[in-house]
Amino acid sequence: MLAMLVALDARAEPPVVSWEEAGKHVGETVVVEGVVHGLHCAPLSCLFAFEPTFEKFTAVVPGSRFNAFPPPEELERTFVGKRVRVQGSVRLLDGKPEIELRNPSDLALAAPTADERRRAREEAEQSRNELLARQTEVLEQLADTLAGLEEVLERLAATQERSETVLARLDEQITALAAAQNAMSTPVWEPPAPPAFEALRSVKRGMSRQDVLTLIGNPLDVQRSEGGEIWGYGYGRTVTFNSRGRVEALVGFQ
């Protein structure tokens, strides 16, 4: 019976203690639990520090066992900042308690405590609330942007409508101006009908200006020179007066 009890005790799981209590279990095989604050590796060993100064409890992987453990960068990524359990016999080195890790099974992540789970839930809830608040803010900004865009589009439509109205009025003004210019343009000159045949034949050389005016009327144009004047009556007909005001030559009256 005594042998059986000893065997059962040998197979029993070692007790779990906090890293602060590890110094009270020197010479005992225990499971030490705590958060790893840092990892320092040198050619002779890798130290897991359970407080930032490395001056209190540490777990040590000796250089002779490096090949049995993952590389330092993986150890740091996996365990630093996490709650960890290390298993082994507690010993004192320079007054500081430590456990030497011989196998990867001596090092494992620990289940979070109730406080840690509560803090994790609170942090997750806070993160979710912050995310929802940010999403709400983004949606509100997007709504404001869309409202501003709609306002800009409405202004553009109103501006286009006003521009079209101005262009239509401008077209009307151009059309009206063109019509007015056409109405005010100088009519094409048409020579008067030739005077009666008898009146044309009665114009003779030596007549005065008044005689010519009486017979065939005012000329269409007058060309003056030092030697006299030339009266034009259209169709190539002209009456030339000398300096004394008498008819000197006739063209188209015979």
C-alpha cells in the first residue's frame, strides 16, 4: 500500500505557484505561472524574465538545449507579453530563483486568469465601440459629402439653365440686330427712268444750267473741276458745262 501511494504521488501533477512565490519552493518541482516581460538570448542561455529588470524569477534555456527549442525570434513572438507556465525544479543562482527548461514541454502558454479574461472582454468591447463610433463618423462624413455633392450638382444645373437662357436671349438679340441692320441698309440705287424722248432731244449746246434743270431735272451726280461741271443722268448720259455755265458737250442725248 505504501509503495502504491508513493507511485501515485510521483505521478501527481506538480503544484502551480505564481512567479512571486517561486523563491519559497527552492528544491521543489513546481509549475510557475506569470507574464513574461522579456527574453534575452546569449550564446550560453536564453532567459525568460517574469519582471522587466531580469533581477527576480527567470526561466532558463541552457545553450546545450537550444536545438530542442524554437529559435529566439519565435520564442519571443510566442511567449513575450503572454501569460506562461514553466515547469521544473526551482533553484537559486546568485540569490535569484530560477527554473532550467530542458524540454519544450516545460514551457507553455497559460490560460488567462479571470481578471485577464475580464480585461480582454473590456478591451474587445472598447475596441468594438471605438470601431462603431469611427464607422458612424465615417458614414456621417460620407453623408455630408454626398449632400455637398448634390448641392454642387444642383448649382451646376442651375448655372447651365441660366447659361442656356442667356445664350437663347443672345441669339434673339443677334437675330433682331441682323434684321434691324438689314432694314437699315442702303437700298440698291436704281437710275430713274429716262426722261421723255422729246425732252432729251431738246437739250442743246449753249444752254444754261437752269435750262437743263427745267428740261430734264436734277442730275444724279455732279463732278466739278476748274474748267466747269459734268452732270450725270444715268445710263451713260452726261451734260458738260464750261466755266461760264453753258452746255459745252452732251453724251447720250442725241
